[in-house]
Amino acid sequence: AGVAGIKVSSARISEYAVERYLSGRYPFLTDLKISLDGHLEVTALARGRRLHAELELSIKDGVLLEARPLLFSLGPFTLPPYMLQLFTFRLDFSNNPYGIRISGLRITRKMIELY
């Protein structure tokens, strides 16, 4: 007699929360700035080189967070669009101990909204 799973009805994540998460996870990123305006935009210095990335976020199958790069540049190098297709980042949280499932994701009013 336990809980089979939890369905998230709504959760919001701010630009500040994303910035704190990325700065903790990737301490080599300095002067980090996050913008949520239709997609996730990251600007920073990565070991002295200017980094700029734009990513489209989505939820697949209720348990897979996908970040697909729309633009990526590091210093003078910018990846061409055909190479961006090779780099889709995924976070699978299907094995989380709470059985959390998320129906969708949208970015509105400088927030990521999970529903």
C-alpha cells in the first residue's frame, strides 16, 4: 500500500533558479546570465572564453527532459546548424523514487512552467 506515482499539476522555475543550478553544477562558468524568453538562453565566460547558447526545452513521455540547442558558440567558434542536430541533451527521471511524471513544459513570463 504505497504511492504508485505523483503527477505534477504545476511547478515554476525562475531564471535565478536555473542560474544557481548551472553555476553549482558547472563552477567553471563565470559571469553567468540566464534568459527565459520562449527558450533558454545562457551567456557566460567559460574558462575565459565567451559562451553563448540557446536551447529549446521540452518534456517527452512525461519523464524525459530534452534540451535541443538552437545556437552554440564558444569564443570565436560557432557550431553550424547541421552540427547542432547532433547534440540533444536529455535528462531521464523515470527512475526517480517518487514516480514523478510531467505532462508538458512551457516558458512564459521569464519562468519555466512544468504542468
